Amino acid sequence: MANLRVCRRYALALFETARKYDTIRSVEDDLNLIAGLLTSDDAFREFLFAPYTGREEKFATIDRIFSDRVTALTLQVLRVMIEKGREEDVPGVRDEYVAIRREYEGVVYATVNSAVPMDDTQRFALVAKLQSVLGKKIEAEFKVEPNLIGGVRVAYGNYVLDGSIRGTLSTLREKLRHDLLKQH
């Protein structure tokens, strides 16, 4: 289980160093690659997380796999994390790093759920509208959620904009329930 405070510390140190060397996006891409590999490759995950695998063997394998694919900075941080027994925190460090980068750039992350897949024109229009309303750049992740029945639900920060049919029906149901309770 990832320790949020530890992940935040590693991510902050990594971000500050990446900012100093103007490699913020490269390091983020590296972290996405490594975290993605941990998610998709069971053998790699087992190898890296196994307590019986020695550090030197992990270092050699990490160097062999990533030395020509990631920045030296990312590779060094990965080695430090292995040295400290923090291999399982890599995905958490990636998540914290992305959050720090978004905060630094003034970017708002939004999750957009729709009943059916949105085409590129719809996605662009929605992001443009959100950017104009919020006055900030938006990074959106689009997901299909058929149980919405129709429409779109956008979540960002602590806010949810529910324009789905399911959300509208739910609001209507609550309003009717409230009105019925007021009558009695």
C-alpha cells in the first residue's frame, strides 16, 4: 500500500529537479511508462515487488530495461526507491508527480463520463467550454458509462456537473420525495 506522504515527497523532489533541468514532461512520460508496465506486466510487477529478489538483481534488470528508454533522472529516482524498498510506491509517485505538474501549470483535471463515446469534435467543444467557464486549461479523461442513459457528467476538483439523464431523474426523484414529505 502506497504511503501518500512518502509518494508526495519523492514526487516533489523529482518534480523540482525535473523543473530545474527542463524535463518535466519527459519525466512524466517516464513515470507513465514504468507505472503502466507495472500494471500491465504481471511478471515484471512480481519481479520488482518480490522481497526475495536482491537489490543488485533489480538494479541490473531496471538498467537493462529502462536505460535507453527513460531519462537519467527518472532512472536514478527508481534506483533510490529500490534501494529504500519503495518499489510499490512508484504508481503513487507518478500520480503525485502529475498532480504537482498540473498545479504548477494551473491545469484542472476533469473526468468526463458519457453514455456513449464522444467524437473528437464533441470532446474539443466540451473542453473549450470548460476552459472558458473556469478560465484555466483543462486536461480531460473521457470514459463511457452506459448506465448514465444519456448526456454527460463532468467531475473536476470537488465539483460534479451532472447533465446526464440518470442524474436528472435522480434529482427529480429527490425533489418529489422532498415535496411528498413536506405534505405530511
